[in-house]
Amino acid sequence: MVDQLIRMQATPVVIEAEDLNGFVLLKSVVETDGSVRLTKVGISSGWSMIDDAASSAAAQWKYEPALVDGKPVRSVIEYTLYFGKGSR
């Protein structure tokens, strides 16, 4: 399991307009090719628009797959996204 703080590179305009700041914890299933199969919110930011934006962004990312005995395997990762001013 990976636990890291990631800043959202493209904070939705509504979030900036509302001057919202915070964190959302996501869990994703990463396939053997590095693509994200499924992303779930582990701990909500308290704002559905932020949780949705974070999940949408994470679904587009590509990872280096985990390896077991040198072969890629499906894995689950967990990470925290920060949103709001200063997240760019």
C-alpha cells in the first residue's frame, strides 16, 4: 500500500471560487498494465464535487504496476489528494 500526499494539478474552478481547501483519501485498484480499474473514496473531503473531481483525476492516471517474482500483479494503492488554493 502506498500512502502519499498528491496535489491536484487542475483544481476545479468552483472549488477555487468557493475558496475550499482540504484532503480526500482515495483507494484505487491498479491493473497489471498500470491502468486504474476502480477508485473509491476512503475518507471524504466532505464535499461531493471535490470527491468526484479527485476520483475522476485518479481514474486517468497511469502507474508502474507492482511486481511479484518479476511479474506485474494487480494491486491496491491508497493516497491522499490535497485541493484548494496553492495546490497547483
